[in-house]
Amino acid sequence: MTHDSTTGDAGRDGTEPGAAMTSRERRDLAQLVRRREKVAKSATRQRAAELTADVEAQLSAEYGQDDARWATVTAAARVAVAKADAEVERICVEIGVPPEFRPGLHLGWYGRGQNASASRRNELRRVATTRIEALEAAARAEIERRSVEVQTELLAGGLTSSDARAFLLAMPGAEQLMPTMPLGELEAAVPLHRPREPVEWPPSVP
């Protein structure tokens, strides 16, 4: 007597993957879905904390002028500054300014750029907090929606056992629903306050 080799594909509960579920199986899976929902919603709080910490790390990051990512820019700036300083020195010699009093040009580097300003960091931090809260709320709502969708289908008897398992595996996680927030996006959302153009005084008369 031979045995059907397809029995090895049956689910752990003994049902065939494509078979209709019993009432008890549907209740058990519905309970599992609710537990998954609770865990996933808790994960959104953890993810929000991780995103907040990541934004803080980006805001406090400092970059040296010799950083390999802009070594070419730094080298070009040094050449330009040296050339301009030589021209200033030539002019001072021509007009008789003593070397010890002549102005000089030097290359400066802002290790944190615009984020060196505490007020600027606070602006970006407020935007980040608002966006993270919105992401968390949207993620929790999506998790609840998917959970209710599966539970409704289970109670209606419209899912096979394989369908139910596929729904469980497809439930999105916190990292998927709440992606990392690049600092560039925050900076684009909060434009820098540009200084006012200087006013000529006295005003020129046409």
C-alpha cells in the first residue's frame, strides 16, 4: 500500500494548506492575529525612539575639512585662498602697508555647517518630532487596518489556512512603515532664513 507524498505539505495544525478551516482554527488564528497586531504596534514606539535617536546623531555630526568625502573641494579651496592671499599681499606692498599690518586670507571650515546653530537644530528637531509622530500614527493605523481585514475574513470563513498564513507573513513591520529620515529632507522642509539685503545709505538719487 502506498502513501500520498503530498501529506508532508499539510499545515502544522494537520490541515491542508488550501483547505477550509474549522471554526476553532479560525478563532485560534484570529487570536494570533490580535497578538501580532499588539506586538507590531508596540514595535512602532520602539521604532519612533530609534528614528529620534538617529536624527539627533545626524544633527550632532561633525565633519573635518580633511574628510575624504570632500577632499577635492577642500584642496581647491586652499589653492583659491592662497592665490587670493598672494594678491592681497601684492596690493599691500604696492601701497606701502607694513607686512605685520596687512590683512590675510585663511581657509575656514564649519564642521557642522548650518547645524552648528542651536536655533537651527531646534527647528529641525521640531520638524523631525512632528514627522516621526505622524509616521508612528500612520503605522499603527495601517497595522490595525490589516489586522481587522484578516480577522473579518477569518470570521466570515472566506480564507483557507494557506491564505491566513500568507496574510500573517505579509503584515508590515515597523521598519517598513517607518523608514529612516535623512537629514536632507528635514533641511529642505525648513528653509534657512536668508539675511536681508543691505540698504544703501544715503540712498542714491536717480
